[in-house]
Amino acid sequence: MSKTLIQYAAQYDPGVQGLARIIAGTSIFIELLPVEPVVGLVHRFGSLTYEGGVATRSLNDPFPATQGSVTSPGAERVIIAGAQAKTDVRLARSRPDEIARRTRAVSRFVDAQIIRGEGVIAQQRLIGLNTALSGDQVMSGGDLGANGSHLHLWMFNALLDAVEDQGPGRFVVMNRDCARQLKTELTGDAGGATVADFTGEIGEYEGVKLHVAGKDHDGDPLLDFNETMGTCDATASMYAFAPGTDEAATGVKILLATNGIQLIEEGIRDSQYVDTIELAFGRAIYHPKAAARLKGIKHSLDVA
């Protein structure tokens, strides 16, 4: 059964449980996606590519031949990410704060890897969804023009329709300007009636949670207008997710290796306390319609 990171970390000592709370409170995806514990650094699973095999029969007649579900074997890597917290021995009281800051950086690194991981060219990285998603799971603002478009409600609806509802908890992640464009579309199409559905940082549309992405581990926007669509090199993407149910073969999951969260107290070195925070994590998509991407969105102030 899948668990949240907090539930999974309950087996650890209090120090690691504290790290888990910081990570879950900082990372969008670890907070919203279930955790699947795995053994080792490679997770092998079966991805469901078809659901069917339902037919009708007449009384005393056999069922006709129908196509059955197809499971394709696959594997996802688990990577080890870490950061060192260094605190001067004369500032021992600030040591927990420094550990917390480095832990938050690790959790933001998780989000960055899930979206734009460089795993195609670097074995120590995940393959980000900006590369992993393809075909019908990628929609484009270029449908209104080869060089991208401002956000329109029908595009957003197409994004939601591309993600199969496999249980509660579907959500969309976007940058702040895309959120403002979406809010304008919602209030405009409904004459202002839906403004209450999308206020503050988190809103809701047709039962789908809407989340505004923050910064990555380097302090840069997680989702920025730095993607190329045609001749425009200043477009952005938004992503939709279906976490799925607690069953292992549904939705999108965060993979967490055995002893996946560690706080290693390395002792005193060069008059500094050295503490290493490590997180061994990965990402698995168990269903081909568990995630989708809408790309080619122009900034609201782009008039070209």
C-alpha cells in the first residue's frame, strides 16, 4: 500500500522524521504524490497500457474473444540526492536551522528533477516529465499558432481530459502568471461566478486542485517562461497529475528507497559541524494517462 512520506518516515528515528516533515512541507510533489517504498536503486514494475476485456453474452453462450489488459514491463531509476550542512562549532545553536535550510533545498531539487530532470544525458538524474511525456499526453499552445499562445480555457480543459481520473487527488502545477491567465479565463467565461474557486495560492476547478509552483533548489522558478515553441523562446508549460489510488499499479508515485531519508552526522571538520542530508528517490508512472503536459504558453504581457 502506498503511503505519504510522513507515514513512511514514522519507522525512522525522530531526527529523520523531522527531515521528512520539512521535505513534505517544501516539495509540491512529495506532499501530493503517494510514496512507493522500493528496494535498491532500480524499481521494476509493470505499466498498464490497456484496460478492457469486458463483453456481453447471451444465455448459455460463451463470451466472445475480447482484448485483455496489457502490462508492459518497465523500470525506473532511483537517485541519491544530498546536501551538506556546515555550522561553525561556535554557532552550535544555529545547527538545526542550517540542517533545515539544506533539507528544504533537497526537497526543491526533487521537484526540479520530476519536471526537468537531465536523466537522458546524466545517469545520476531522473528523466524529467518534460522529456518523458509524449504523444497525446503533450498538448501545445501552438494549436492557435506555431509559436505558442496565451492560455485559453479550452487548452486547460484538454489538459485535464488527457489525465485519466484514477481516484481522488488530481492536481495541476503551473507558474504564477499562468495561474493569473487561468483565473482571467475562468472569471471571464463565467461572468465572475467562479472567482471563489481560484483564489490564493491553491484553487480548484472541476474538482482538480490548482497549485502555483515556487522556486527550485537554485532559487530559480520551477516553471518559467524559458521554453521554445517555434520562433518563441519564452513560453512555459503546466503539468497535470493523477496520483492514483493506493494500489501499486495506478497513477504517479514517488519512489523512496529503503532507508531513503538519512541524516548523517559526520562530526567536526575544520572547526565546523558537518551534517549530510540524503534522499534516495525516484518517480514512476504506472499508467500512460496518469500525467500530461500543456506547453507553449506565452506570458500574459507578451503581445507578439
